[in-house]
Amino acid sequence: MRTMRVRDVMTRRVVAVMPNTPFRDVAELMLHHEIGAIPVIDDTGDLIGLITEADLITKQAYGDRRRHLLGGLPGVAEHEARGMLRSRAHTAREVMSAPVETAVPDDALRDVALRMVENRLRHLVVVDGARRMVGIVSRRDLLRVFDRTDEEIAAEVRNDLARSGHLAGGDVSVAVDGGVVTLDGRIRELAEIPVMCRLAWLVPGVVDVVHHLTVAPAGRTTAVEPPAAPVAGPGPPAES
């Protein structure tokens, strides 16, 4: 079974800025490269922060409300307070978010997708063991797992089911249409159904899994029964 990992989809050539990069230069880089996030690194290449589109637009959202910064932001919600502070930013350091959520190249894409959904993250910076940036992964990158043909998905599902032994002794077909896997046929035990469906789900690019599997009747066999022994007929009449 092949597990897709961050290294399979991450962007390796990452646009990054230094802490003293001017605010407007950061915005221009984001627009020019059509990206939604820019990591901030120090002189040694270590990751120290991340700037997203949401961070930059705080200047528009809260720029005219900076007077509220005086007096400890009374009556202002925490997220608004952060936005107002960022609206004063002139450099990357002043507008960036830190600490930064990160991933490593060997992380499974399913685990990363769960983190991004649960934590409402749009990007994860990818770092090595020394916390040096080696790439970045976005929600759009995660969608690459669905860029596969039905034929590729079907072949991989069949291969995984065969390797696990769930096609041995059974009569199961695998069809894929629009990424939806359909398992059909007869199996040996009812307990095989959830296992087979899960194996299909784990194949990259699968949109859904449905099944029409049934359990073969107990004792059913395809072996040919031996012919019955011939019945002896009446013998010749006895001599008198």
C-alpha cells in the first residue's frame, strides 16, 4: 500500500523574506508569485515566522482604528487587538505570525489534512530535523492526490486487495468512476467487508467507496464432485 506524504506534493522552491523586508515588498512578492503565504527566515535560513494574506489585509481592515491602541485596547476582542497591532506594521517581522505550524517531509498527507482542517490552517511550512525550511504545503497541494485517472486508482485498489489476501478464493470486481470505488461480488466472511472498504479508502485519489459484496453460502465450493459409483444390475438367473 502506497501512502502519499508531504514530500510528494510540497512546493520546494519557496519564496521567503527576511525580518526587515518592508511591508509593501512582501505584498508585491505575494501578488507577483500568486501565493498565499511567505515564510520569514533569519540570516542562517532558520524559520522564524510566516506571513499570510490574512496578516497583510489587517492594514486595510484596521488601519483607521489604530487610535484604539491607546489605553490597552479597552473593549476590543483579542483577534481585533492582534489585527490592530499588525495594521501598524512596516516590516515582515512586525506583521508575521509566530511560532509557525510546521510539517516534515515524511508526514502522511491524511494526517496533515486533518491538522489543517482542525486548526484552520491554509499553509504548513515544511522543515527538516534542524528546523531549516525545505518547502511549503498548502491546501491546494493536498488536492493533487485527486489528480489521478480512474484506471490508475482501480489498478492500485486491486493490487492492495490482492496483496492483503482479500481477493483469494473470492469473486470480487473493482470498478472506479469519477474516483468512486465500487466493490462487487462474493466474499468468504462478513468481517472482510469493512477491511476491504478501508483498504480501498486508503488509496490516493479515492473520492468514495461503495460495495455490493455478499457472503458466499457456507460450504459452497467450485470443486467438481466425483461421479457416483455405478449401481450393479440384476445378475444372471440362477441354475435350477
